[in-house]
Amino acid sequence: MSHAAEDPLATTLSASSRKVTTAPWYQRHTSRQVLHALLVYGLVLPGAVLFTIPLLWMLSTALKEPKQIFIFPPEWIPNPAHWENFWIGWNDFLPFNRFLFNSLVITGNNIIGNVVSCCLAAFAFARLRRGKNFFFILVLGTMLLPTEVTIIPQYVLFSKIGWTNTWLPLTVPAWFGYAFFIFLLRQFFMGIPRELDEAARLDGANSWRILWNIVIPLSKPVLATVVIFGFIGNWNNFLQPLIYIRSTDMQVLAVGLNMFRGAFGNTNYNYMMAVALLVLLPVLIVFFFGQRLFVRGIALTGIKG
């Protein structure tokens, strides 16, 4: 009898819960929440469209014949679309395959170097008991120096030791830390409870094991942020390769694209846009697949100072 009396109540509760979960979206949200969402999307969508227009115009130009580029009114959809422009622009003017290989090697080396060196420095600044604030302020002070101030002293130093026209000035400094990445990682590491370190030390773990087995696995969002920033910065690096590298076979994509613009861009806008899109494509792919961790890493960095 008791089970029979409980069944109608359970049925009523389950039916009501299903009714709540399957209610339309405008019934599950208050009018203030709906108004806030409309306001946010109303501001974001026009900005997104505005920033997407140049990219769409690049794609449209890359698929056109030269005579179609400057007609008025402009045609956004090429008819016919010349997909072969990507192949011709990439292979028929400059050795972009070589530039791609150089960029991949330098960028990959610098990302690994930044992650390793900055993680070690950030862990020390986050966990040391004495003197960490003083040295951390010194590291942050290097961020106040503009890049233009250090270009000439660095060039004099690297030329004295014979590193010009090599990849060494572009790759070796990445293994000695980068102040901005150290700051990001240190702020994130400060948010990891010290109790985890103490528990690991009771089990016999040293600092290296704590960093590798506890801190690094918990820091995937900020590590993804460092990787994305490092990839974009090194992939688009133009000034340093231009200064240190004189051989065409050792150049990177950013300088190669500028060489294309200077030598062939005045009469081959469609090929130049096609090559520029191919150079931009890896950045879009990396950010697209890492955007969730990237946003999460930026949001969580700086919780604890």
C-alpha cells in the first residue's frame, strides 16, 4: 500500500521535471537575461562582420583574374573561380616551400623553448619563499623596454659572435625565457593550492616531480595560451629575420611574402592575396582549435597575485 501511495507523487514529480527541462528558451530565461543577450549579440555581430570583410575580400581577390579585380561595382563572387591561383602563386614566383620549412623549424623550436624555460622560471617565482618578488619585478621591468631599443645592441652582440645570417639569433633566445609568458604562467601557478605540493613532498616528491606531475597537468589552459601566443608571434615575425638573415634560402614566410609584394605584387594582386591567405591559414587553424583553452587561460590568469 505504501508503494502504491508513493507512485502517483513520483510520477507527478518526474512529469513536472520533464516539463521544466523541455520548456522553450524564452520561458527558461528572464526578460533581463534575454535583453542582455540581445544587446551583447547586437554589439558583437556587427563587429564580427566588419572584421571579416577584409578576409572575405582577400579570398575573393585570390580567386579572380587580374582584369576582374578593379571593376566597378566590385564582384564579391568570382565567376569563374580560379582555384589554380593558389598553386601558381605558391610555386611559380619564390621558393615558398623552403620558406614554409624554415618557419616551421624556427616556430617549433621557439614554442618548445618558451614553454620549457618560462615554466621553470614561473614555477620558481610562484613557489620560492624568499627573494621571488624582487627578481620577479626585475623580469617585469624588461617588459617596459620597447623592442626598438634593444635591436641595435642585440645585433652588435650577435654580429660579434658570428651569428648573423644564421638561425641562432632567432632560436637561441627563446630558451632563456620571455617576460610576458613568465608573468602569465606565474600568475596561474599561484592559483594552484600549495597543499598539493606539501602532500607530494610528504610522499617523497621533489620540486621537479611536483612541477611535472602536479603543476603542468593542472595548467593546460595557460600552456595553450602560451603556445598560441608563441606560434602567432613567431609565425608572423618579420623584423628579426629581415635584420639577421641575408640568404633567400634561409628566410621565413613573413619576409618571403614581403619579397613577393615588392617584386611581383604590383601586377599580380590575385596571386599575392592567394599566398597571403595560405600564410594566414595556419594561424586561423591553431586559434580555431585552441580558442576554448586560450580564452580559459586568459580568464584564469591573474586570479591570485
